[in-house]
Amino acid sequence: MLTHFKCRAGFYPRSNIERDDVPDNKVSWDTEFKKYNPPTYTSPTIKGKPWADPDIAKPDFKPKWNNLDGYVNRMSHTGNYKILNGFPLNPVGRTGITGRGVLGRWGPNHAADPVVTRWKPDHSNRQILQFIAIKRSDTREWALPGGMVDPGEKVAATAIREFQEEALNTLEASEAEKESLKEKFNNFFSGGIEIYSGYVDDPRNTDNAWMETVAYNFHDNEGSIVGELKLNAGDDAVGVCWVDITSDLKLYASHKDIVDSVLARHITPN
Ligand code: RP5
Ligand code: MG
Ligand code: MG
């Protein structure tokens, strides 16, 4: 059964709010947990942001839970989530904190993750698969260069846009540079394969707001295309590089599981 670890321990990111302790066997909402007394936290930094929902108590805020709500997708990849006393409930279970923390949306917050891969150069027999990782500025952990789906944006387009912003720093590129990137890599980026869609065990998740993603693999089997990519960390990334996919690799949220699914697709068992 799906569970979560990274969003149910210690202090909530960028706050001094400590999560209530949720033992492994009390994560599920179906298990009674009388002692459960989570603090409520919604970060003041998201107040009034155009990408954030208003306060849930606001009388004119009438979200269409489990539906496409205008351009905002409030559907979950996990199926219909429950609403309790007007609040959407995390589909995996308790996190030790209520409110929506630093997340913009109540309920699911949709992201997309690009997994750009190649075989490690100078290694015979295609033994080691590498992917492009970024270092996140918030937690300093290595991660996929993913980001939030803009309202109305196609998820596959988000994955490509976020890759270009975070791993190639196109936010600071000239129009001519962007045009040349488009010409060279259009084919490569149109060949993405969906690897995963679902819940992310993100440290920002709460009982009422959580991350979900769709991850796509863009694989350069001959290694002839991606060598041309000029890696340059941008937006919310402070580092970028090719990383070997190994068993002891540690990544942000549940990105290691996603990267492992990509590896499983490319490695044929001997
Ligand atoms: C993760 O957060 C997703 O898998 C995606 O990589 C990321 C999106 O959030 P930001 O990078 O925009 O903070 O849960
Ligand atoms: Mg981004
Ligand atoms: Mg990001």
C-alpha cells in the first residue's frame, strides 16, 4: 500500500512548526488515532499569490473538489479523495500537520518531472544509466528538475519547460538562444515516455494539501543529442549535473523511485 515518510517527521519546511508524531500503523485515515492533534499551518508567504488558492473559509471560494475546476486540476491521480469538514484529505493518510503549509492549492498540487537519460560515456556495454539532476535551492537536495503545472498547461509541456528553466536556465536565455534550442532538440523532447503518475512523498505535504506528478523519460540511447545540452542551473536550482543511477543514490521526495522505474525500463536483466 502507498505510504509516506518524508512528509511526516520533524519540522515543516521553512517553519518552526513541528509535525505531530504519526506512527507507521496510524498513517491510514481508516485507523482510529484518538491522540492525533496536529498543528495547523499555512505559510504567510503564499497569501495573495496568483498561483495560490484563497483561504478555504473565504465565502466566495467554491472549489470543485475531484474535478477540473476551470483551468485548475483538482483531480487526483490516486482516485477520488475524501472531504472532511470542508477540507480535502491527503489520499495516503496523516502527515502530522493540517493547513496547506507552503503549497498553493488545497488538495492536489500538480507537477511534472522530466527524467533526461543517457548511457554513461566511456563505459562499455551501456552499463550505467545517467540522468540530469538539479540541486534544489530550498533543501539543497539533488532532485529531478520538475515544477508545477500552470493552470491550463499540458503536463508534458510543463516537464519540458521546467527542464529548460532549471537545467538549461532558459529564463535568462536570449530569444535567439531559445530558438536554436528549439530547432536542435524539438525531436528529442517530443519523444517523452510517461513513466509515473501519482502521489509524491514531498516534505511540503500536509493532511490537506499534497504533491502529485507525472514523470516523463527523455532518453538519448546513442548519447549523440544530449551532449549538446549546455547544462546551467536556473530558476529554483543552484546546481545541475549528470548523475549515475546507483542503488545508494539519495534524492528529494520520492524521486529515487521514479528514477528507479526509468532504470528498470532500460536495463535488461542478465
Ligand atoms: C516535487 O516537487 C515534484 O516531483 C516536482 O519535482 C517538484 C515541484 O515543485 P517545485 O520544484 O516547483 O518546488 O514534489
Ligand atoms: Mg521551476
Ligand atoms: Mg522545481
